[in-house]
Amino acid sequence: MKKIKKLSKRELNSKNHFRVTIFGSARTNPDDKVYHEVEMLAKKIGEHGFDLVTGGGEGIMGAATQGHALGDKGNHAEAIGLTIKLPWEVLPNKHLEIKKDFNKFSHRLDTFMKLSNVVVVMPGGVGTLLELSYTWQLIQVKHIKPIPIILVGRMWKKFFRWIKKYPLRDGWISPEDMSSIHVARNYKTAFKIILETYENEKNKKR
């Protein structure tokens, strides 16, 4: 396994990198269709020189870093892993280039937010729901600037309908809160949103 650098304060606070975070289940198998979708999306991210941020483990995270490595042939972008210590051993996947270890989910989530220009949420369980909810809430209460949250996968279509049918209709969520959420049909649609976000960010700096 190649040597992985530690995430430095300079890299953490850098505004010169466009970074895409991908959340999703560590239990996703390589023969799953979702695994392939993530790999193809991350390949596009790497081809365009965008940094990738994941939890650093296997499943969706492994698919993402593997795809990113395939796309980033010139090694112009970084694959960053924010790993978490758990009761069972979790090894960082082999395509990580930079990583930072955490003991607490709260500190780790805050670091994800510092690094992210876009968040992509693939299918997952409790951890993925936590990551989605945390990102969304921080945008809602203006603790972070609005960034796109892109939901990819069939399970999120039903979730989105549920949000509109209950919390939104009953007034627990405002229409403004929904503006950050995007439901993408596939990785191509997701990447189109990522690219539009990058172009908007670039134009703001001019």
C-alpha cells in the first residue's frame, strides 16, 4: 500500500480546490449496480481535476476512490479520506492519498463540511442518513454556505416524496430548505450538477 499523507491545516483551509464529497454505505458490494455508478461518477470527478472526499473505507467509498484514481491520470487532484475509529478494525482503502483519523463522528462531520463544495449522497444506512441530515441542517440554519446536496439512487426518490408529503406539507420544512436538495437519476445527471456548481464558483471568483 502506498504511503498516505496526513491532512494538513493548509489543505483543510484551502479555497483553491474544488472538492466533491461522496457519502454512502460501506456495505455496498462490487457487483452492485450502485458500486458501478459511484465508480463512474468519481472517474468523471477525477478527469476534471476535482478533489474527492469520502469516509476512506470500502463499499461506496472504495468505489469512489477507485474511480477517482482511474480518472485522475495526471495526478492533479487528491483523494481524501476522513476515517473513523470503530470497535471493529476498518482499514483505509488503497487509493487514498490524504487522510485524517477521527474518534468522534461530530468532529469528522464538521471536517467534511469544511472541505465540501458539493455533497453527493448514495444509498446507505444510519451513517449515511446522519451525514445527509447534518449537511442539510447546517445549510438550513446558515452555519455553512448553501451547497448542492445530490441524492443518487432509487431509495432517495421515495425519501424525497416522503419529505414533500409530510414535513414540507405540514410546515416543518420550508420551501427554501428544499432548494439545496437535488434528486439525480444517475451519475451523469449528478455530474452535470457538479459541473454547473464548479462553473458558478469559478465565475464568482472572477
